[in-house]
Amino acid sequence: MSEVIIATKNQGKAKEFTRMFQPLGFEVKTLLDFPEIKDVEETGTTFEENAILKAETIARLLDRMVIADDSGLAIDALEGRPGIYSARYAGEEKSDEANMNKVLEELTDVPDNERKARFFCALAVASPGKETFIVSGTCEGLILREKRGSYGFGYDPIFFAIEKGKAMAELTPEEKAQISHRANALRKLESELPSLLAGAGKK
Ligand SMILES: O=c1nc[nH]c2c1ncn2[C@H]1C[C@H](O)[C@@H](COP(=O)(O)OP(=O)(O)OP(=O)(O)O)O1
Ligand SMILES: [Mg+2]
């Protein structure tokens, strides 16, 4: 099986990519397999910029093709926040629980019909000496009033996925992969993968 490296330290993303790449014939490795590699600072002002930053930095470091994911939650009633700051919304220590609690608190007085939100995912494919390729995907939803379900990661328990009529964390991994922002972005990448991977494998 061919190997693809995803430049992420997020366990939840790692699991989803492993599952989504399997039917495509790829074995996934992530930065969890390279503990010596330090976090890339996310200094960009958009998801795309941060995905490119992570992919290009790690591709250069490993001298091979790398895919990076920068993603997050944009809430209409909060003018798009937490957005690119989703991972650290409640503080530097990156706690999913604290992040969700902060959102729920900020939306306490927001009525049901004003709780629209979407997940966004930018995927960047970088190879040394090649132009970086970028795609993105979204998933529409509403912010719930309490946490529901135990699948997934991040903000999944407070995100009601409109397409499925359930909280994201109530969806099995298979169901989430039918509608998620990450899966929607990956689908746009699929047809490009063979050419992006040509000559980009392990050296
Ligand atoms: O499907 C998802 N379901 C729920 N929450 C999600 C999802 N996708 C992204 N998210 C949230 C998690 C985190 O709060 C932020 C990503 O931040 P982001 O910087 O891209 O990832 P990260 O720092 O966790 O790992 P890394 O940069 O190593 O890939 O958005
Ligand atoms: Mg990050």
C-alpha cells in the first residue's frame, strides 16, 4: 500500500484520514509518528494560509510530499468566530471541552433560528520543488444548547449537522465521512492524487 503523510498532531483528524484514505489504497502516517517534529506556528490569516504553511514546512523538513489540514468552526452569531482560532479558543492548552463550553456560554441568549454555523477544512498538498495544491470543504450546521453524542472530536458534540439531522458526535465515523467538511475537501483532491503522488513517495 502507498503511504501518505498528513502533517497533523490531532488524533481525531489522524483517525478520520486513516479511515478515508484506506479505500483509496493509502496508508496514513501523521506527525504523531514523528514526535520529534515541533508544532508549526499557525501565523496565517486564513485556513488556506495555515494549511499551506503546515504542509510546506513539513514537506521541506521530510523532503517528501505532505498533506496538511487546517480546519475550524465559524459561527454566524459570533461573526465567524472561533474560525482559525478554533483550536485555542479557550486558551493555549487546546481543550475541546473548554472550547465548547466557551461557545455554549457565548450563545446562551442567541435564539434557535440564529445559531447557524459551518465547519471549514482547507487541505494543502505540498511537495519539495512543486507548486502547492489547495482544496477546501464545508459542512453546514447549527450550534446546539448542550453536548450530544460521543463520536468524533473537537466541537462535534455541539454541532448539529443539518444534512444528517443529528449532532456530529452522534454520527458513526462512516456517517461523518459522508458529509464532513474534511471529507468534502478530500473528495476534491481524489482525482488529483495520482498525479500529485507521482514521484512523491518515500525516498
Ligand atoms: O471535524 C471536526 N469536528 C469537530 N471539530 C473540528 C473538526 N475539524 C476541526 N475541528 C476543530 C478542532 C480544533 O479546535 C480546530 C482545528 O484546529 P487546527 O489548527 O486545524 O488543528 P489542530 O491544532 O488540532 O491540529 P494540527 O494543526 O496539528 O492539524 O477545529
Ligand atoms: Mg493547529
